[in-house]
Amino acid sequence: MWNKDSWQRWYKKNRQKKIDEVRQIGFRLRLEVLELLGNKCSRCGYNEDVRILHVDHVNDDGAAERRNIGSGNVLRKYIRDKILAGSCDYQLLCPNCNAIKEADRKGIVYSGRRFESCCPLQKKKSPEPKPRAFSNIVTEL
Ligand SMILES: [Zn+2]
């Protein structure tokens, strides 16, 4: 027969185990979503550490979805099932690309200048040609 003491003993003994189980389910769902979305940033291709990738709502309706569906594993399962059903409403973004997308969405500009929407990691992958040194230009004349 369960009473307050037996419940407290059970809770004290099993609390961490239950937390770990829920956490493992969350990790598994997140890994499935990452795999389904290609395990890399959809803008710059970053894939060195998938732990930092964000699951982005392409149409910027993540807040509404969280309000309607919930959060945590319920939301992860919902997103996984939606992708499996063929949805294209999600993409992976690295933190840089996600912040740039957010700044673009908000129309943030500095000194009247809109910055080119490009992740620094993407710039690293396809570097601009280096300007020629002045001495080389002089000798070519
Ligand atoms: Zn990126």
C-alpha cells in the first residue's frame, strides 16, 4: 500500500533514473530530427558539432507551434513525425546563420547599412580573392 513515506522513498530512489530516461528519449528524438534534416546548417553547411545546430522553422512560426503543441519531447516528436510525413517547414541552422536570419527578419540595420546576409563560416569556405599587394601591381605596370 502506497502512503506518503513509501511514495517519497520511491521518488528519492527513482527520480534521477526517470529524469535520465526522459533525457535519453529527447536525445534520440533530436538525433532523428538532425538526421532527417541532413546534420548540417542549410545555409553555410556547418556540420562540425551537431550539438549546436538549431532546428529552425522556415516560416518563422516556431513560437505559435510551441504555444499550440508544447515543448520538450512532445515538440521534438511532433516535428519528427511531421518531417517523416513530408513537411518542408524545418531546416537546420548554425547559431550564426540563425542570428543573421533573425536580424534580417527584424530588419536590423546599423548606420543605415544592411549587412550582407552571410555567415562567417560560409565566408571561410569560399574566400574572396585576396587583393594583390601594391608592389605586385607596380611591377606589372
Ligand atoms: Zn550556418
